[in-house]
Amino acid sequence: MSAEREIRQLQKAKEKAQRAGNLVEEAALCNQLGEILASHGRYEEALEEHRQELQLLEGAGDRLGCAVAHRKIGERLAELESYEEALEHQRQHLELARALGDDTEQQRAWATIGRTYMFVGESRGEEEEEEEALRKAEEAFRTSLGIVEEKLEGAVAPRELSAMRTRLYLNLGLVYEGLREAARGEHYVRKSIFLAQQGQLVEDLSRAYFNLGHMRLRAGEPSGALRCLARARDSARTLRDQAMESECCAAAGQVLLSLGDFGAAKRSLRQAYALGSRQPQQRRLVRANLRY
């Protein structure tokens, strides 16, 4: 089913729930609409859906639902680079999770706060400001990991627990690379890859190899970067995730361009364009590189 068709169907279902006065069902449909819109780079529309979701759940008196809605609003605001406002909502998510005694949501809250601080660090021009934000990200990720290790063992399914660790190790790896601790960063990304392979977490495996590919390139190892990107693409193909596969092809095309292998780069970029990215910025970049 195409994304536009799925969005239309969800909007019709949302209107039906609204007419029936079913607040919880309408909120769930807002959540689904927000997720699919965000996955296609339509962040402002997604944000509006999650704001509606929060309002509906407040009306229904669903505190846990409100906590999750705050997290989603925070994620969308971070994608729109409104980091301070994003952190306000993410802290509200954390406070509600604490009040409810929900360890799983507290773990997610700290992980989300960590990712936002990581984005803040990437956006800062001054080295001191970048380091301060990345240290806050490190602290948040380690707090999240501590909850996984101390409170969630046996409380959540083993596969979900493995996915939590896998993502936190990847995020810590990216933080340490941002702090210019390349060896430490790669160590954590490789731990993420090992856990993803063990747990057959194919999407996480693709993401980890994709980031390791960029690390290898920045370390001056383009051949190693291409091997990692090929593995990331294999995982994306296993998932039948064309958007993720497109990003792998586009990244490989960039590496090949840097090597001066214009024929291979053009083939890789054409594959990326044919597969199609969800993100408008990525599509524009691929088109611009194809001109050469």
C-alpha cells in the first residue's frame, strides 16, 4: 500500500472515531498518522497529529498515553531542530513515567533525551558547546542503559531488551565519535553490531553498519566504508526497506565520488534515486550529485 493511500485511510478512520466521540481510538489514529508522516519527512504535519493525540489523551485521563505523546512531540520537535522545546516535552515524558513508576518508559525517556542532546551537539559551532551537549547525551544514554541492566531484566521480552542495548550502544558510539574518541566510538558501534547479529535485529544491524561505514570513511578508509555500507544495504534489502537501501546506495555513491570512480558512483546514485528516499533533503542531494 502506498503511503498516501495509507494516510487517507487513517484520516477517514480518525474522522469516524471523532464522530463517535471515541477519544482513545482517535488518539491512537493520531499517533499512527504522526508516525507515518514523520517517516516521510513531513515533520510539521506529524507534530500537529501528536499535539492532537496529547490533547485527546488528557481529555481521556490517560496519563501513560500522555507520557508517550509528550515523547512523540519531543521527537518531532527535535527533527524540526527546535531542541529546547523538544527537551521540555521529553522531560515531561520522564516526569510522568517516574510518577507512574514505569521503568520501561523512563528508559525510553532518557534514551530520547540523549538523542536530542546528541543533535544539539551536532548543531553547535563552538567546540565547548558541542562537548557540553555530547557529555549530557552520554550521561542520558548511560542512565538509560543503567535502567536496562538493573530494572528491566525479566520485566520485558528478551528481544526488546536486546534491541534497547543495541540502540544505546550505537548511540554511545556516535557520541564518542563526536567527542573525537574514535577508537572508543567504534568499540561501542561494534558492540551494537554484535548484539544485532545475535538477536537477528536486522533494522538495527543495517543502521549500525551504515554508521560504521561513515566512521571508516572519516578515518580515511574508503574501502572499509564501502564494505560496511554494502552490509548495511544487504540488511535493508532483507527488510525490503527501499528507503533505507536508497540511503546506503547514496552514501556509497558519495564514497565512490571521493575516490574519483565516477562510473561506479553514478550507478550507485542512480540506484539510490530509483529506490527513492523518504527524506526530501536526501532526494535533492542524490539529484544534485547525478548531474555530475
